[in-house]
Amino acid sequence: MRLIYADYNSQMNSVDVTTFENYILRLDCNKAEDGLKTTPCSQNSLKALAIDEPLEYARLALDGEMQAWVDAIDSLEVW
């Protein structure tokens, strides 16, 4: 079984994913979010996701599903 965990690094604005085999992957949040079409609501939600659920943030970024997640958040906005 491959076990991994992730932490948000506020000094680097990155998500650091570490495996128990001691491999470390650093995802730069600025680069991961570059080119996304966001609103203030979805931008705040992305930041909260990186801080509160960094492994899910990393999964979305690596699987290329971040824009779909942002679009889903924006569709929930009530005007």
C-alpha cells in the first residue's frame, strides 16, 4: 500500500506531498492556478482547499480537474 500525506506550505504558497518512501512533490499553487478562470468566491475556495485539504488540492491539480472543480464552485454561487 502506498501511503501519502500532504501539507500546505504558507511560506512557499505550495502543497508539499510526501510519500512514506520519502519522495516529496512540491506543487506551486500560483502555477497550478495559472490560467484558471475564477471568481473571487472560487479563488477563496481554492485557497481554503489548499490549506484544509491539501491532498485533494494536489489530486485536482495533477489530474487536470481543477477548472472543473472551480466551475462547480462557481455554479453554486447564489446571486
